[in-house]
Amino acid sequence: MEDTQNRAFESHAYVLAVIPPKMFLRDNRPRGETVVQAVGESFFTLLELAPRRNVKLHPQERVPLHKNARGKIDHVRRRIFYEDLAPESAEELPLIVEIIVTKFEHKFVQFFNEAKPITTRMHSLQLLPGVGQTLMWAILEERKKEPFKSFEDIADRTKLQHPKKVLTARIIEELKEDVKRWLFVKPPRRDDNNRDRPPRR
């Protein structure tokens, strides 16, 4: 069944892996058909895609998903979860997430410029791996002086030396559902068919 909801939100995705017939991980997957596992460009939605006949797809390839696209993807089969990923997809995921973060650098730099407190004791910047209270205050003080312009600018003006890798690590945590709050990934919705697969904690 086509996942029209995810198609409406994710206009493009990056291929994680192409899984040929007879290599599916779960019994309930269609047999005898090639499946493409991918991650959406806008919300990092993990997707299972049905390719068109006789097309060749490769990991890291960007494919259009919108309804009238004349690309290599026939339709979106469904949204999947991190535990559904084939080993080769899980291995490819951090690299592709970093590619997306790099592509949309301006959006992620804006997060550093606009991030707000969550509670009186917790700031959203502290949800990033390695960002404690001291580094959080350093980031807040620097952005008061002048908004950050790039990842390099953040690294030069604070002790956060690898903003892109920190963001990538946080996004992977969210995809694994190892979080209580969501910053960058569209929170997963587990329907009745997924209730026997609890979120990873």
C-alpha cells in the first residue's frame, strides 16, 4: 500500500540500500520484489520504496517522490523504523544524514541561532551530544554578539569543533528513538501493525 502521507511530506529521498528479492529481513515483506530503503530529505523519514521496472539505483542516489515525478521510484510502500533497516542501510545512514545536514547547512545553523529553552533547567542546545551547560552558555553568548553564519563559524567561536557531526549523531539518536524530545526528525507514528514492535530505548 502506498504511503501517501509520507509522500506528501517528503518530496525527495536518498537511497540507503537496494535489497533484491529473497533477501528480506521479515516474513511479512513482499517476496520476489526488489525493495529500496531510503531516508527522506526534509524530515529524515525512513521509507521503503518500490522502484520502477528495469532501473538501476545506487546508495546515496537522490530520488524524487512526488506524485508526478518521472523518476526511478514507482511509489512509496510504507514508512519503516530503524530496526527494519538492513545492515547495509544502517551502515550507510550516518553518511547520508551528514550529506543532508551539509546540504541544508543554513537551516541547521539557524537552529544554533534560534534554539530556545525547553524548561527552566534545560535548553534545547543541551540535547545535542556533547553540549553541556558550559558549552551551551558559550554558544548563547556568542550568538548574542552576532548570529552564526556557518558550521565553520560555530567551530571558530565556540568549543564545538564539529557541529555537523554532532547534528548527525543527534539525528541518528532520534531515528533510533533513543530520545524523549524531537528536534530534527519527524516523530514516528506506530500504527496497529507496528504495536508488536516497541520503540527502541
